Amino acid sequence: MCGIVAYIGPRDAYPLLMKGLHRLEYRGYDSAGVCLLNDDLRVFKCKGKVSDLEDFVAGSDVSGNIGMAHTRWATHGEPNTINAHPHLSQNKTLAIIHNGIIENYTVLRSELKNRGYTFTSDTDTEVLVHLIEDIMINEHVSVEEAVRVALNEVIGAYAIVILAKDFPDKIIAARKGSPMVIGVGKDEFFIASDATPIIEYTNNVVYLNDEEIAIIERDHEIQIRTILNQKQTPYIEKLAMSLGEIEKGGFDHFMLKEIYEQPHSIYDSMRGRLHVDQGIVTLGGIRDWEQKILNAKRIIITACGTSWHAGLVGEYLIEDFARIPVEVEYSSEFRYRNPVLGEDDVVIAISQSGETADTLAAIELAKSKGATVLGICNVVGSSIARATHAGIYTHAGPEIGVASTKAFTAQVAVLTLLGLLLAQKKGTISQTEFQKILIELDRIPAKVQQILELSQKIKDIATIYKDVKNSLYLGRGYNFPVALEGALKLKEISYIHAEGYPAAEMKHGPIALIDELMPVVFIATRRGIYEKVITNIEEVKARKGRIIAIVTEGDETVKALADHWIEIPDTLEALIPLLATIPLQLLSYHIAVMLNRNVDQPRNLAKSVTVE
């Protein structure tokens, strides 16, 4: 959550910081602020989006070539101007921006109040900047040493950047549990929550590890120390990202662009791994751990949100293909419920960003119990990629829209490859069936492209249902997780209440809601438990429910029952989620646009949930 960006170098800092904030705004957009250091710490901040900040700052002196900026997703304190970052220390010689949560801030706040400090905000962040100042004054130490000492007193997660009025050529940055990357240019440095503000200027980056502090000085190399004062050697990596990937490319919204990128993102997630001509699947990232996975008594998939839905599809795939028991857990529950884990278990953690706080905590718990932990994530160098024993990147490219689309189908594609690999190695699938699935999987990107051409028809359906207050999404088997994901998309971006259920469970409660105003979306493809789904459709129709059906191309039976239908190409049952989810994404998108919602930045949401 929250986006931070900072700069030191020869350029004017303000325009660079504003451009960086716009690229990070998907991480939070409750308030925004900027601090520039030029003889003094000049702070500008306001409630609202980055564009509101730009309007607020217009006409002010924004000169200087060192500064930092922040876009906030509120945790402690309501989203207003007072609680916006940056925050100043009491004597106004230090400024801080922060992404994370200081869990023991109330205790620290009370101690600092007793020492005469006053607080102007309700945030946990202001406590930290006062604490650093207090240590500098009373222990007579440098700002970087005061930061180190203060962070040893802090419980919680943080990515922080600090500017000091008396040190105009220095930036201090530190992280624990929240992401931070440092861009290394020619005589300049960039700091950000992720690489999107940096890629325009340099592709050389250093990823800070947990409990590391970076001291960045003009005309000097980066110094890194741990909070235990151990010196670390910065490791510079190359970014595999292009500027075009983080721009809209002519689309009205990032979400629409990312929906339309799915033929490529699915293909890229399988490229170099799916070998139809050789009849094999290779996953180099887990090669050294294959035997451990094959011998696992069970696999536990842990994730949050859309990634959890992908995990549910993965459960069907791995159990169906490889006959290994699979459980799917919400990371936020798994980490707290003292699960039974051992050395014979394999845990797969799924996250688009690779920074999801609950999933990271679940990883650490699983490792502490001796389990083997694999990661499936989209961001090279992310915390999950580094915390797990091994893993698989999805190669979906940057996903800027807060509501996940292409990341979901990329995760499902990777889980399909994993299930097939394990099945072939275990001998639980015949080579004929294996080859049949490979051939069909290779055709999926073209079939996704075919569905995207139905956007206008889907838009016409959206026009009819844009004003409904509730809806149900129903599916069976592989299509049940698709129903959950379709309902989530509608909730996230249109703010219409929607629920996903297994179709048969409708009779166990939700059918009470059905009347002539209730749209019911059925994923009713011909493969799978087809006849039973038709029975469920009949039950809704008998109660005057309005039926929108995702159907297999050429299926006249379901069409005759439905009020509206969207045809998708035929495919194997196990691969239906890769196709059936596409029209549901488009339906949600078109409804949200018609309702004038902020599609890319839905209210109250942030892209990367790096706090509890």
C-alpha cells in the first residue's frame, strides 16, 4: 500500500517526483505530499489524489534537486491533509515518508509525549520521526545512526525515506516487510516502492532486504547497513521492464489494456516452458525441487484475493492431473491458526506483486515448520521471490490496474503447467492425454483473442444490468473459482454487491434472493458437469431470475434458457478458467465505466497489500 518515491541528483526533483507519484498512485490515493530540500525542508501535502497535490502546489517554489514524495492508503488516521505524508519532526529538521504500520506506535507515542513532544497527526509515522529526532538530540549521534537505533525499537513493517535539513546531500532509506528499490543512475539515485518510477531513467537497481538501511549521498556509492550495524555490499541488478509496459498505450484505462494483453501475457507465461513438439513441460525455477514436490504428502496453496481464486483452480488442476492432495488457504487466516505443517508438506505462495504482507507471513510460518515453500509471483526481485526456496515467475508484465486481470490468467497458466509437469513425472497421466492437453493449451492465447472481439456485445449486456444492486455468479467444478473471480471483479470496480457460489449451493440459501430483478451469471460451458448446471439454470428461470450465461460456442440448449449469452470457444474442461474469466472481466469493466467509476483506482483499495 502507499507509494513512496525519492530522488537525489542533478535534475530538478519536483517534476520527477510527481511523475513517479502518478505511476505509484495505484498503491494508494487517499492523500499525497512532497518534500523538497533546498536550504530548508519545504513540505506540501493535501487530501486527495496526486493531481490535487499538483493543483495545490501550483505557483509555489519547488526548486531543488533532492526530495521525496508519497501517495497514501490510510491505515492510522483518516485520509485528510493533516495525516498526509511527509511528516516533520518537532524541530522541523527531519522529514519522513512511510509505507507500512508501526504496531507499537501507541507505546512510543506515550513515551515521547512524556518527553515533551507534541503530535499534529493521528498517524503512526509521525511517532517514528519524533523518535529519530529524540535519539539524535539525546544520544548525540548522526541521522543514520539515529535511524538505526530507532528501528531497533520499532515493531511492525516499514519502508521509510528520511531527509535532514542539516544534511542537504543525503537521503536515508530503510525497509522491513514493505518493498523498496533503489535506482542507480549516472551521478543520481532514485528510491521507490517499485520500479515503475525508475525505469524511465535507469535499469540498474538495488533491492533493499528486510532490516537494511541505505545511506545515499550525492557523488558517493550507496552504503548499506543492517539495523544491527552490519555492513552489506549493494548488489546491482538489471530491470527486465520497458517504459511502454507501464503506459496506457492508447487505452482508456490500464485495466482495459491489461485485459487485452492477456493473449500475450498467457503466452509469455508459457513461453520456454510448454514444448508441444517435444511433448514435455519444463519449469526451470523449481527443477532442483521437483523430487521434493513429487514426494509431498500434500500441497498447501496460500494466497489472498484474486490469487486465492487462482489457487482454487490450481487445486483442481494438481489433484486432477497429479493426484496429490491440495488445500487452499487464505494467507490472512493460515498465518494465525497454528496449522499442522511438516517436512513432507509443500506450500505454494501466490502473489502478483510478491509483496503481500499476509502471504509473506504465511511463508515464514511454513518455513519455520520445515515445509518446502515455492512462490508464484509476477515481480522479479520481490520479497516473496527472495523468501521462498524456489519458484515460478508468471511473466505477465506490470499490472497497474488495481483490480487484477492478466495476473490471474497468468497464474492459472503457470499452475496448469505445474500440474502437468507433476502428472508426467508421477505417471498419473497417459502420454496421449498429456499431449492432447499441451496442444490445446498452446491454442489458448488465440482463443482469448477471439473472446476479446466480443467486447461490444458484452458492453450491450452491461448497458442492461448497470443499475442492478445485487447479482449472483454460479459455476461448478473448474468454473466455481471463475464464478468467485467474476463476482469479485464486479464488486471491486463497480461497487455492485455480487456473490459467487457453487451452482448447486444456490439451493442452500442464495435462491431466496432470486426474483425478476436479480441477474444470475452462469458459467455454463458444455464441458464438465453440464447437465447439472442446466438444472440449476432451470431453477433460477422458474423463479424469474434473469440469466446471463457463458456458454460454449454453438451450444443452443443453454442459449434457449438464458436471457443473454456470451459464447466462448470450446476447450478442455481443465482449461476453461483461462477463457471463461475473460468475458466476466469485460462485463465488470463496461458496467463500471457506465457508472463513472474510477476503474483503475477503485475506492478504498490499493494494488499491493503490504500491511495487515
